[in-house]
Amino acid sequence: MRIEPISPSLLVEELADRVAALPRTTWARVAVDGAPPTRPEDLADALVDPLRLRGREVLRVSAGDFLRPASLRFEYGRDDPDLYYTDWLDEGGLVREVLAPLEPGGTGLVLPSLWDSAADRATRASYITLREGGVLLLDGALLLGRGLSFDHAVHLSMSAAALARRIDPEQEWTLPAYARYEAEAQPAQAADVVIRVDDPRHPALVEQQP
């Protein structure tokens, strides 16, 4: 394993080059996976313009807009880490409305959001058509190792100690879920690109040695 420090701006350009090189004959479903302190949404947002400059149409979607209703998420309490890990994400809705339409031969018709978890109601979003060759940038946590189909996956890695330091105190109850994720899903092995962000100001690319 080789760890190569890289500036945030060069990191975005490097990732944009990798994603832009994916085949243009169909869609590219790209996951940016990481616990909340790693800010996967910021990296996904930063990739939008560079990819467009490279000739790729881009659609941004957040897994946080595909959570289950509160009655299901909080069925066994509001701070159950196992339920958070296995049941908060509406995998069926995400597949049906976002990932499946972008499979080869799909329609390209995507619903960019399904459920407003703060208001606990449907978002009533309109469908959007992403043309073939377009890129889906999906950010979220705990996305890998659960059977979701991605064409390219980026994992933002943070050590358990750094995660415990940086997580919102109100979310400390989720830490066992992230420990379980590391042990069971092994996202660093499942991802195409791993970025270490113990200090988000100083990211580093983690390259597996041949």
C-alpha cells in the first residue's frame, strides 16, 4: 500500500480525470462514500464543474434524500446503531428511482430525491432525464458492500480515532455502525479509489501496490 499526499484541488482534478475516462456509451454511476465528518457531499459537489468541463453531463443525488420514513428508522428507538447501519437507507427506492434507470439499456429517467427526512414526507421531486454518457454523482454514508450497483466508487477513509474526534456529539451513537461497516463491508477494499482524510485539509490517495 502506498499513501500519497495530495492537495484538495489536485485531488478533484485527479478524480475528475478518472471518472471522465469511464465509457461514454452508457451512464457512469459514481458513489462518493464516507461518514459525515469526511464530507462526501463536498467532494461530490466539487466534481460537478470539472466533469462538465470534460464534456460529461452530471446529475447530483444524495443518499440522504432516500432514507426511510421516521416510523421505520426509529422503530426500535432513535439511537440504534444496528438499525442505522442496516435499515435507514431505502435501498429499494434508491435502486428503483436512481441506479436501475442508469443501467445499460435503461431509460435515463431519474428521480433525484424521494424522501425529506427532516419534514418526514415525500419530496415530490420531478423526474430528470440524464442522457447516455452522463455521470451520476451520489454521495452518502455506508453505501458500499450492500449490493448497490456502481460503476466507480470513491471511499473517504477516516480512522476510528479521527472519526470519534470529529463526529457531531449528537451522532456519537452511530460510531458502532461505522466500526461494523469497516469490519463487514470493508469499504477500502470495495472502492475503486480510497482517500484518507483524517485531516480533511490534507487528503492522501491510498494506492494498492500490485
